[in-house]
Amino acid sequence: MSLPTFRGSRSSAPDPAPGHGWTTETDWQRQALPSALPEDWPILAGGLVVVAAHPEDALLGVGGLISRAVAEGSRVRVVSVTDGDASHPGSRLPGSVLAARRVRESDRAFATIVGNPGGVAPVEVIRLRVPDRAVTTHERDVVDRLIPLVADFALCVSNWREDGLADHESTGRAADVAARETGVALLEFPLRMWQWARPQDSRVPWSRALRVDLTQVQQARKERALSCLASQIAPLVPGRDDRVPLPPEKLAYFRRPFEIVFR
């Protein structure tokens, strides 16, 4: 079984912090939900590979789908294109230290979301270590490295190519090319979109959207996994660097009992 893939043009998304502010989760509750991904979806049995721009992107976008695939006995691989060393521009904390912190946090989060907190997740994680905020510059190299990493899986899921953030879009384009080259089905997950888009927004391919419903157990595990991302959900150095990339109003997008992907 394969799925048609959404293959759009370059994003015309605005800066996700315009003067009128982000679209709130309360606003998004007015959006009609798309059709649900079938519970007995057979393609997962062929293995799931998630290609993500940053260490926690896979968790935020499709952590529930990863949990579901593991529970069904499917092989799961996560390819993290960058280690996220530039999430706090200008910070006194060296990028290498920040990257190591984000990697540790995401490793704990993956173990948590599959029900093995404190242990090793049955998820293979491969890190390409491309410089953060520079994926576009390395896009061709990322494609070449991804092709053998996605080739023997039935399904590839990656960042949406219209998401409004350069690293997300470049990663999505690279995954799209690799999936085309290997004949692997492709789905894409939005992250930044939830900030700049609006319910019924014509820039969003709602007709190609699918809903991944989470069980109560999967949602609870995802909630605990999100709490592992300390560098992203709390001040990096309290009193000195209080920036929070994922404050509560952003985190709310990823605490839902479902996830959204585009075909």
C-alpha cells in the first residue's frame, strides 16, 4: 500500500511572528479535523523512517506515530539532520554544548515515548550533524546521505516543505528527493505552520491532510516525553538567558490527542 505525496512549491509563508501574534491552540480548535489514518494501516509493517531537521522535531510532529509503530513491532529509524546547535543565537553557551544537551534530551524523550523511560528506546537514531540553520547550504549532500537511509523502509515521514522555516523546508525537500529515488511513500508533518497559518487557510493543503489519533497511553507518553526537552521548554540559563523556544502557547500545538500529516 502506498500513499500519494503532497509535492508543493516553495513556501510563501510569512514570518511566524507577525504583529498580530501567533494563532492560538484555541483558534485551531475551530479547524475541521481531517480524516483519520486507519488504525490497521498496513504500511507501517514495512518500517518507518522519520527525517527531521532538529533533534526534537520528530517527537513534536509524529511522536505518537512513532510510538504506534514501535507498539506494532515495526522497525523505526529517526534521522536527525542537525543537532540543533543554533536554537539560541548569541548565547554564551557554546553551540557544541547546546547540541550535546539537545541530543541527550531527545534520546530520553524517544525512550519515554515508547514506554521505556530511563532506558534505551527501540528506535534507531542516526545524526547527520549538519550545521543548524544551514541545511539549505548542505541540501544536496543531505539527499545523498538520506537515499541509503530510507531505501529499505515502506514509509518516510519528514518536515513539511512549506513550513515557513528554512531548515524544515530544506529537510523536507531532501527527504522528498530521497523518497522519490527509492520509491518510498512520503508523508510530511507541519511544525511552524501552526503559528502563522489560520483555520481554513488556503496556503495549507487541508485536502491532503490525515489525522493520526493517539491513544490515552500514547498521549500520556508524549506528554512525559515533551517534559524531557528542558533546553527548549525552559530558560537555558535562568537569569542570564531566559529565552524559551517552545513556551506553553507553542507547546500546546503538540499536546493534542492527535497529530496531522500531509500526503
